[in-house]
Amino acid sequence: MSEMTASNDNANTNNASGTNQPMLTLQNKAASVIPQIGFGTFQIPPEDTQRAVEEALEIGYRHIDTAAAYYNEQEVGDALRATGMAGKVWVTTKLRNCDQGYDAAQCAFEESRRKLGVDVVDMYLIHWPFAAVDLYCETWRALLKLRDEGAIRVAGVSNFLPEHLEKIIEDSGEAPAVNQIEVHPRYSQPDNRAFCAQHGIAVEAYSPLGHGKDIESAPVVAAAQAHGVTPAQVVLRWHTQEGRIIIPKSKHAARMKENLASAEFDLSAAELAAIDALHDPDGRVSADPATFVQSQSWANQHVRGNI
């Protein structure tokens, strides 16, 4: 059922709000434990980010996901400082494509760390392989250096396909702890997930709910009715029961609470299998990592409507 070869004991932890959260043990040198349900901030405008993150922390989230290319790291950091939670919750950020390269990545990291206002970043990811410029191997070595120096706890990647993963593993001798990729019922990337499982790489799902068709599908709706929950909660539970980390996003407190509460029931093996069967090789809703060549500079992100 789970693609994880890393330890996934489904241990739960009670946070300040009393919400029971599943935790995942990563297969890295420190056996880091990450909250499986994080709060995503992609496309939350900077002017809304601090409020949204503060609400998420108040509700009980203990894992915040951002990126240099979201241009809201400063506001995430402001929320952490305002709530006194800097250094007390899991924070992930990511390196922009235009900052790839051994030296450039280390400089960019320092800027992200400054904006977030933390001494140690829990997880730092290469946002895309950006294979057209072919700098991701030396960039990966830079992340390993930052980890070995204690600046980051977990080094990982995002949007990497098996061919990209193979290349950095061969070059460095070390696999990333996490690969953050698009996964949802209608596009679940079984081949990529299988490769990750074989190499002890945890899968973190972005766009975990896909688009409307995912939560409107018959298996999801039937499971929601059977358990007295929402279709969105069914899809999020499908992810966490199968061992994935998720980062659903919402600016609305009620939806934030609903997403966090998705771990409070269990789907049957048959229900999980029925959702697995929804996979469509053409169901992608984000860019193709094999061909994505955007720089992620501010101007580039603004033109594409991401900020």
C-alpha cells in the first residue's frame, strides 16, 4: 500500500490545538520526523501570507511549506516571528531555478534563511531539475554541504523524475530524503513513486487534491459518504495512509481545519485501491519536469500568474 521504504510508523502527535497529526520518519542520516500534513503557501499573495500562516499555526499546523519562487518567504518568517514559532515548527523552502549552481545555491539559501528568520531550515529542496541548464548535480552537492554544516536538517528535491534522481545519486552517492512532486488521484505518478520507494525517498505530494474531477470521482464520493467526511478529506487521507506527505493550501480557516482533520479516519484497502485506479497518465495539472525551463525570477513568475 505504501510506497515508502523509510520508516512510517503512523505515529501521531497532539499539537497545541489538540489535533492528532500523523508523523513520518524520513530515511535520512538523522531519521528526521516530519508532520505528514503541512500548510502550503503557493499562490498565496504576500499581503495575505502572514495572516494565513498565523491562522494555520493557531489551528494546529506544525509544518509550513514555502519557496523562494513564491516570493512570500519574508511573510512566512513574519508569521513565525509574530507567533513565537520560529524554530519550533517544521519549515520547508525551495531553491529557485535561476539560483542553481554550487556557489549560487549557497548564497540563495542564506537569503531564504534570513527572510524566514530561523537558524536552521528544516528542509531545503531544489525546486525543479531545470535540466536545460544541467546544474542540478552541482546544486545537489551544495545542498549536501549545507546539511553537513548543520544549516539544514533535510536535503531534498522537487519535481525530479527518475532520470534526474538517478543522475544525482550516481554523482553524489546519496539520494534525497524527499521528492516533492505532483500527486493526486488522476495523476499519481506510480513509476516515479516506485523509484522513490526503491531508494528510500519519501514522496511529498503537491496539488494533492488535483482539480475538481479528483474529488468528484465516484470512488472518492462513495468513500466520503461511507465515512461521513468530505471528498477532499478522503483524498488527503488516501495520501497519508499510503505514506505520502501532503501540503494542501487554503486561505480559509474552515478549510484549513478540515484538511488537518483528514487523518482522523481510515479508508479500507478496497477504497484505497479504487482511488489508486483513477490514475491517468495524461492527468497532469502542473508543468512537465522534463521540459520545464522557466527561470522562476520575479518577472517570470509574475508574467505566468504565479505571484
